[in-house]
Amino acid sequence: MSSYLALLSFAVLGFALEMHLVFVNVIIGATVLTVITRYLAYLRRDPGLESVARDMFRLMVVTELFGGVWGTILTVFMAGLFPSMTAIFTKVYFYPIAIALVGILLSIPLIAIYWHLWGRVSPRTHSLIGVPLAISVLLVPVGFRYLFAGLDYPQYVTGDLNPLTVFSNPVYPPLIAHTLIGAMDIGAS
């Protein structure tokens, strides 16, 4: 019975992770492309492009809600059913997790500010507000993708650990590049 429970636990964990990753990639792509499209609309004074940017941002906000829910489910599930694994990840990958959490904590109010000020401030100012929004959203995969690099190439998981050495993982740069290019592709779709 316990092996079936363990298998079910990992299946639910995998499903939550996959759902979260799909939504996060749409969030990343839609946010960055919204900011770029909004800026182009300002430069060209094109109301059609501004409408596209506004629609992309609406899609991103709805996706953010679903992605956040799946991320919360994933976090609670990991902490509740796999506390040892969560503790190891948190200790070994403290800095990458901290980078991602800073991105999350910054992006939430920036999303609200960006939406609330759309049409209430000059298009130039609004375009400038989009820059920290895009950066904060990009910090999330920059931090969390390191977890996947560490799973693929766990070079610093044992022994005395300098937490900054995790950034020297050779799997990390191509993984983050792949993630950002893929997110732009998914967001554009």
C-alpha cells in the first residue's frame, strides 16, 4: 500500500509541476512581449498595437492566477509530503530560490501597478514601468531553473557547500537560454 501511495504522491507532484511550468512559460512570454508591444505602440503611436498589448496583458494576468495556484499547490505538496527533499533544495539552492522569490514578490505589485496605470499616465511613463515588470518576471526562471540544472548535474550537493558555487553548474546557462527562448515562443503563440 505504501508503494502505491508513494507512486501517487510523485504522480500528483509531477502533474502539478507540469501544469505550473506550462503556465509560467506563458506568463514569462506574455509579459515580456506585452512590454515590448506596448513600447512599440508608444513609439509608432499605433492604437492597434496598444490593443494587442492590452489583450496580451489580460491573458498574462489570467495565466498568472492559474500559474500561481499551481505553484502554491506544488509548494505545499512538496513541503508536506517531501519535507526532507524540500529542506535539501532550500539549503543547497538558497540563492537561486531567493532570486526567484524576489522576482515573484516584485512582480505581483508591478503587475497591479502596470495594469492600473494603463491609460492614466503617459505612454512613455507606462512603457518605462514595464521594464522592471519584465525584469522581475524574468528573475523567476533565472532562479528556479537552477533547480533543474542541479537535478541534471548535481555537482555541489554533497560535502561542504559554498552556496555561491551552484551558479557554476555548466548545465545552467544553456537551460536558462532554452527556457527564455521557449517562453518567448510560447508567449507569442
